[in-house]
Amino acid sequence: MATEAAESTRDAHHGMSIHEVVTLLGTDSDAGLPAAEAADRLRRYGDNTLPTSTGGGTVRRVLRQFHNPLIYVLIAATVVTAVLREYPDAAVILAVVLTNAGIGFVQESRAEAALDSLRRMVRTEARVVRDDKRRTVPSADLVPGDLVALEAGDKVPADLRLIRVTELRVDESALTGESAPVNKDEAELPEVTAVADRRNMVYSGTFVTTGGGAGIAVATGAQTELGQIHRLVGSAEVLATPLTRKLARFSKALTVVILLLAAVTFGIGLVRGQDATDTFTAAVALAVGAIPEGLPAAVTITLAIGVTRMARRRAVVRRLPAIETLGSTTVICSDKTGTLTENQMTVKIVWTTTGRFEVTGSGYAPDGEVRDNAGEEVAIAASPALRWSLLAGAACNDARIHQADGTWQVAGDPTEGAMLVAASKGGLDPESVGETHPRRATIPFSSERQYMATLHDQRDANELVVLVKGGVERVVSMCHQQVGADGSGQALDTSAVLVAAEELAAQGLRVLATAMRPVTEPAEFDEQALPGTLVFTGLQAMLDPPRPAAAPAVRACHTAGIAVKMITGDHATTARAIARRLGIAGDGSGRILSGSELAELPGAELADTVDQTDVFARVSPEQKLRLIESLQHRGHVVAVTGDGVNDAPALRQADIGVAMARTGTEVAKEAADMVLTDDDFATIEAAVEEGRGVFDNLTKFIVWTLPTNLGEGLVILVAIALGTALPLLPTQILWINMTTAVLLGLMLAFEPKESGIMDRPPRDPGQPLLTNMLILRILLVGGILVTATWWIFQWELDHGASTAEARTAALNLFVVVEVFYLFGCRSLTKSAWRIGLLSNRWILLGITLQALGQAAITYLPVMNRVFATAPVRGSAWLYIVVAGLLTTLVVAADKRLRQRIGRGASGVA
């Protein structure tokens, strides 16, 4: 019954003593579990792996791709045209349906891939003690109550309550967002302690960076913190993108209109006593003509072109609609470490009692210098205190800096790596330091000591020196002197040192103190003898610096009307400092909400508070998910960035999840919609710009194609109402729809982004795909097409043309009007002359190919037979071109009128 009791207290083991945990789990803190008991628990509670998910099955995923009103109409049109033996029409429409289904099916597989990646994270081996014997077992065989040993470099195999530690430090960044390794101990903690602050716990999937220890497994498999995140990923709702939501609403409305028109057409024909079969064929022709068959292909290709453009800007889009979603984003929730910052600790300030020095450069690259308050480079020989502080940071150090794949990286503690780089910038090469000051002995860092000390030979002075680095208060308490301007020891000004440390810490910097002590004998290097004998050398203040391009990118987002919020697992002071540097929190006086404060917020206040807060610190994965949902409920389109396991649920819940390629875990990348190859927040701003361009181009295509579909449908409706011959046959309508969509409409996908695209606010998520202004323009051009088609059809008949010739003239009029209207749709607000006729050469290529196609269908005998066309007279071409010019003038006048109305409204306001 021990493990049953343990399960009910899964989140409370940190608040228990070691004895209570051992008793609760029925184990032994020295001998571990009996092997037989471990085997029994494994049978009862299962493997230490994350559960699998069926994902609804392949068949259900395939069927979901057809759940769209427009697809229903296309399928119905396929069946009806096939029954009527219009096989070419049926084949074309069916191909469109199947292509879209295939694309959607591939996209949905990413959720399963994310869960598989989470499961792979726990497939390791573990060192356990069973029957008082140490052995190695697969981590999948671990059970609650197992005694697990940990060493540097290990991946933690389960959630463990620590019972013994030796200088243990754990990298929990992937789970909590904490940028620096966390010191661990076995002391009992208050029950109400956030996951990131539970020093006596280590969690599955995190890494031991230094030291070692042992712990009791308190949770395995789905019961671990990693298992909790797995459940959150599985339960997070995969939201439709703004584009798919708008297209769904548009499709429903279009479906209703098409069915009503077809029904009215059929009804009118029957009322007039026309043949039922002929009338039904005409109604089907109307439906085929009114359905924008090219729209699904246009959406896919336009998005694919946007994806290609984004790849050039260092972003890989995994789901096509994601590129457009960024264009409609109203809030970006960004992780701090590695996205807004470089994820490389960097010493920025060295403070000594004789001066304050700035260290330039960022990251682990040894590029930079040490400067004084006047901005001049400092020779460390001129400042003994600076030299001793940098020397202590470099020599009292177990890290190593090296180059790999063209980048500088640290092997060991990031804080120690930062101090090595600072010494290099000051002229102290770490390798040379090792030769001039070889180490003799070490007192390692521990959470109790709060310092590290090393004993070195000084070969240039033929004597020994003790070098120390550690927490400010601890090191200062061990000092009795400070290094003076001349290098001699002077009385320590403790208050000045502590005030300086507080000021640096208030800026969000992590501050460490350094000290030294000359000794004559190795025996003087003793932990008990050091307090009260050290000489203070300086303070080194460091942080994970913001990326150079991050602040301009944040400003660009603000200009574009996009709110930027920082959500991090780091401390509030650090988060505030970075947010202030980036301009996220203004001057830094804005509100910062911690995870504990967030947990106490009533549900009624949550939405308003989250909307008004820019920085969230010490936030758990569950809380991050709650934040995203709250913003979405407020109507925001939310983009979320992240790189850790803890970010995966929010990445999937977001309207668009953005993962980091370099530092991101596989879990985060699989859950995301887009992956940044440079891990840079500035790339997101570029993606927003591309996304807005993609949406603009899609809107232009729809505004361009719908008048054609509307005109074709109304032409047939009028013919039935008047009881006359059809001006266009179904095969001719299909020719118009498919050739113009590919050769003309798709050229709009290559349209360059319009100027000022990032100076306008985001689109209102509730705004329909087509505004009233655009609907009126569609009706206007559609009306021109209907009127002009009927006029030229009747004109040709009245002047001796055959029905085939009159229909061919009507067909060519449709296409020519679309060509002229295409130029008007290159910008929905500006004149075609203002954006430049040659700025999109693809359009000229498309028009040339379309012209060749029209010549072929008009004058080639084989095409005449297939499409029931005939050569037309020269005079007909004149009237056709006039109709195109008339359309251009009408659209230009409409744009000019609306611009004047807009300026007038602005003036009144």
C-alpha cells in the first residue's frame, strides 16, 4: 500500500523529510528495494515510459480532411458530372479534392511525432541500488521507491527526492526555463514551493552538470513532471488558423449561395416548362461555374511560396497555414532564454574598490575588451584589483571554452564559462593561466559553502596563492582586506562592496565575488583557516545578454500593433532587467507577474490581468498553457516561442508555435508549426511581415476570382430565366476557371509585399475574409461580366454569327476582362500605375501563356471540336478589349472614391 499512498502525494515529496519519504514508499535509503518487490511494482504500475496515443487512427484522420462545406459541394459536383458523363469535368474536380486531402493528412501527423519525441526522452539507463547491490538497469524498469545514483553527465531517469548530494548541480532549463544550473540539496522544503524552486528534487529528462548524489524515485512514467507535460501536449487543443477559420466561414456562405442559385435555376426552368434533364444539366453547370475550383490550389501554392521566402529568412515552416497565421498575430509570447537572449552567460561589469570596468562583447566568443568609465581600454597591469579578480575567475574554474561547428561553446558551468571569457578579454588567456598558476588543490563549491577555493603555484613569484570565487555575502564575510590601487592590502570597506553588489543585482545581473590570499605553505590551504584571512579583489556581474537584433525586432512588432510578452521560468528580477533592455516592459516600471501570483488570481480577473501584463516569471508549463488560453479567449491570435520540454504544450495550443532549431529540444520542434534556424526573435518579426504579405495575396486572388464565378453563375441563371440558349457551356466554363486560375490568378502569389505593410495594425481576428468594400467590388465586376457577356453574345447572334461563334466571343470576353481586372487586383487600394506594371514579371508571363491558350481554343480545329468553339470575327475582339478597359476604369474609380471617403472620415475624426 506504500506506493498507493505515494501516488496521492505526488507533488508533496519535497515537503517531507527523508525519513517520511522512505517510509511512505516502503524502501530503504541504503539498501534500496528488494529485487522481487521492484519486479512486483513494475507489473503493477507499468514501465517508466510515457503512454502512447492512438491519435484517432489513420482512417479517421483521412476522413477529417473532407469535413469542409466547399469540399462537400466539390464532391457532389464530381458525382453529378460523372453521372452526366462529363468525365473531364469530374476528373478535374476530383483531383482538386484529393490533393487537398493529402496535404491535410500529412500536416496532422506532427502531433503524434511530438508525443513520440517525448517518449524517447526517457529511454536511458539508470544506476540503482537493489538488495544492497548497485546495478545498471534500463530506465524503463525503474519503479517508485527505487534508490537511484546520479553522476555528472547523467540524464535524470525519473522524478527523484534527493537523500544525499555531493556538490550536485542540475540543468533544468528544458523543464523550468531556468537559465543557469541549479544547486541541489536534500533539505525539507515548504509544501507550497514551485517546481523551479524545489532544490531537493530532480526531475525526469533533466541533466546533471556537476557533482553527484542519490535519490528515491517518487514518480515514474506518466506520473512524472515530464508525464504531466505529455498529458498537456495531448490535451492541448489544436486550433484552426485564422485563415482556415475565415475560409471555413467563407466556404459555408459560398456553399449556401451556390446551392440556392442552382435550386432557383432548376425551379425557374421547370416553371417555364423546359425539359427537366436539360434544366438539371444547366443547374449543374451553374454550380460548376460558381465553385472556385482553383481556390484550394491557390491557397496551397500561395502559402508554399511564402514558405520558400521564409526559408531564405532562416525560418522553416512545418505547416503551410502557419505562415499566414503570423501575419494576423496580435500577441507574441516569447521565451526569454535563447530566443530573446543568447543563452550564453556573459560578464558585463567588473567592480573593484578602485574602479568600475565594462566588459564588451557577448557570448562565449573571446571577442571584446575591458574598458574604464571613460570608455578606454584598460591594461590590467595598471589595475591590480582588476587583474586579481579576472585571474581568480579564470583559475578558480573547472569549465572549458572551445569551438565546435564554428561557434564558441562552454563545457561545464555557464557561469564559470563567462568568467573564463572575461579573463580572455582582459588579456589573461586561460591556457596560459594554467601554466603560470598551476593548481595544487581544490575546495569544491557546495550549497553550504557558497564558494569555491583553489590553491595555485605562482611561478613568476615563486610562491603560493589561494584564489576564491562565490556568493557575495559569503566571500565578503571571509575577507579582512581589499586590494588597493597600488596592489597592497587595505582595510575592507564592507558596506561599499555590499551596496555595489545590490545595485548590480537590481539591474538583473548575477553577481559573484572574488578574493585571494598569498600563502607560504600548502598546509595553510584549509577550509577552517580561510575565513577572516582573504583579500577582496572584486565583483563580476553577468547575465545572459539580449540578442543584438531582438530590441529592434520588438520595436518593429510594437509599431505593427503586436504586443510582445515575455514568459520565462527565470527569476523576476532577471526577467525585468532583460525586458527593460528590450523595450518589452517600457522603462521597467510595468507589472511583472510571478507563477505564484498567477496561481492565486481568481478566474474572473485572469483575462484582464494577463492582457495588461508584459512579463511573467517563474511560470510552470501548466500556467504557460493557461496564459495562452486566456489570451485566445480574449480574441487574440497568439504566437508562442519556446525551446524546452516545458514549452511543448503551449507551442501546440498556440495559434502558431515557434521552436528554436539550435537550442530547442526535439519535443519542442515537433510540437511547433515553425522552426527558427538561427534561434533569433528578429526572425519572427520577419515572418510576421511575410505572413501579412501572404494574406494580402490570398485576398487579392479571391477578390479577383469571385467575380468570374459569380458572373458565370448569373449568366446561366439569366439564360434559364429567359428561356434562351446558354452563352457558355459547362466545358467552356471549366476552361475559364482552370486556365485563368493557374495562368493568371496564381501569378498574384508572386506579388511583392506592399510598402508600409508593417506600419498597420494586425487584422481584427473577427473580421471576415472579405470586407464590405471588397464584396461591393466583386458584385460590381461580376455585374460588368454578366452584362457584357450577354451583350456580346446577343450582338454576335444578331449580326449573323453562329451560336458557337457567339459563345466563343463570350468566353474570350470573360478571359480578357479577367486580364484587365488582374492589374487592378495587384493592390486592393492603390492604382496599378503606382505599384509599377513591371514589378511582378510573373503576371506578364501568365498573360502571354493565357493569350496563347485563348488563340488555341478559338482558332485550332481540334480545340474547336473539344470545346464547341469557333473562330470569331475581328470586330468582336475590339468589343472584348473595350469591355476590359471599361472594367479597369470602373475599378480605378472605385478605389479613388473610397480613398477620398477614407481621407474625409479621417479629417472629421
